[in-house]
Amino acid sequence: MIVDCAVYDDGRRRPGEIGIDDAIAAAREPGTFVWIGLHEPGAEEFELVRAAFDLHPLAVEDAVHAHQRPKLEVYDGDLFVVLKPIRYDDASEALEIGELQVFVGDCYAVTVRHGAPGSLGAVRSRLDADPDHGRHGPMSVLHAVLDHVIDGYAPVIEGLDHDLVELEATVFDSNRPRGVDPTARMYHLKRSVLDFVRNTEGLVEPLGQLADGDVPGVPHDLHSYFRDVEDHLTRVMTGIHQLRELLNDAFDAHLAQVTMRQNDDMRAISAWAGIALVPTVVGAIYGMNFRHMPELDWRFGYPLVALVTAAICVALWARFKRIGWL
């Protein structure tokens, strides 16, 4: 479906609603460019836009079927950029990952959105309110979309960091009940961090190319704007890699605690087994039913053996208690 269709004259949006046919026709006028926004279009819906702007078939296929990694491709001087808008759901502690493709030519910008995250209503409002920025043409749309998507990563980092702090508190809580196991939450959070990295780090190189002027069609005045977006992404990547390291440290600490608990359990089992061995051995000796055995005919033989057995068991218990096995 077509979300919005806008025509910009010298950076200013034409008032009123404009149909896609009129927008395509207006794109050929001097000093004018169009921005067409689509949401999950089918192949037939996208055909009109593809034919009007002669979009590259490979880029069109990526836009229709989605499921692409972040990237920047140049086709005959036109750009195709894939972005991954991301939201973090605190309730489920899960990432919601969308996909956003941007086609940029000399007189058009076409955005194709898949999934719930990545709405561009706020981006359009800011661009409409800043005609000076819009005078840079379709590249101003690319900058505005990139800036919006990457700024949206900051709340995701904050959400992941908040959950990591809670997880660390659980891991290092000395009074944590034995039935509370943070392993599942830890693995789930680790998976979210890895998904975030996989869907964002591919933008580092394209943004560097845009900032350095290595991409055709980027106005010189926009280089500093793209450099600012690159700085934002660098901070985001630094933050997520720090979270990744802290999460690995917490995982290692939890694994060490589990190993120590297992060792404590094994020591306790071994200690009780050693204590139980004494009466077992004594009982086994006196259960052999031989006729000629010491103390069998002595009145105090049984109490003496029971007392000696109990004394040995108590001595062993005290010894194991003193060395921390019990």
C-alpha cells in the first residue's frame, strides 16, 4: 500500500494530497523531486514505481521479498540502501526487527517498509518543516531516514542495559534461592544482543562511504550530516559491544558459581557417604554369622560396638564440618 506520496519544489512540499501518477509526472520537472512511501507492497503494486523510475531488478526483488541485511548498493548511479529499524519490548524482553529499503535517484526517493517498526511519519514532518535541508534533494530523505533509524537504536540499548543490570543483580545475589536459575534469561538476552549486532553492524561501512563522499550523487553539504549519523552509529556499536562483553562476563561468573555449587554438592555427598560407611562396615562384619567372633558372648559387646561406631561417625562429621564439606 502507498503510505504517502509527496512532491518537493526547491525543498518545500506541495500542499494537498497528490496521486502517485501526478507525483511521477512531477518528478521530471526541474528543481523537483518526489518521495513515495510504501508499506509491504506486492510485486504488482511495486511495478508502477519500478517502471516509472527504472529501478534495478535486483533491488526490486530485494524490496519485495525483504529479509535482507543492512547494505548500500549503487546501480547506475542510483542508490539502494537497506536498514533495520529495531524496537525493544520490555515486557517480553525481545527485539522487534523491521526492514526498510530506500531507493534514491536524481529526482526521487522511494521508501519500502516491512514490519511494524520503522514508521516514517515523524521523519516526513521534520523534513517538511525544514525546506533548507530538503533543498539537497532526494539525498536529504536518505539522511533523514538514516538519522531516524539509528537514533531509534538508543532506546534499545537502554532496554538491554536495564535487563542486564537486573540479570547481574540476580547472578551475584548471595542470598539467591537455589531454585532461581538465571540461565534461560541470560541466554535469551545474549540472543537479543547478537541479533542486534547482526542487524546493525552492516551499516558501519556504508555510512563511512556516505560521510567521506565515496558515494555518487551525495551533495558536498551533506557529508557532515552523514558524518554526524556515522558518529551516532559508532556510539551505538560501542555500547552494544560493551553490553556483549558484560553479558559474557556475567555468563562466565554464573558458570563458575554453578561449578562451585556442584563441587560443594559433591563434597557434601562424599562426606555423608564417608560417615555412612562406618556403620555399614561394622554392620557388615557382624552380619557374617560366624560362631567364633569377639564380644558375641559378652553382655556389653553390642553397646560398646554401637558407641564406638557413633563416636567415629560424630568425629567424621566434626572433621568434615570444620573443613567446609558440610
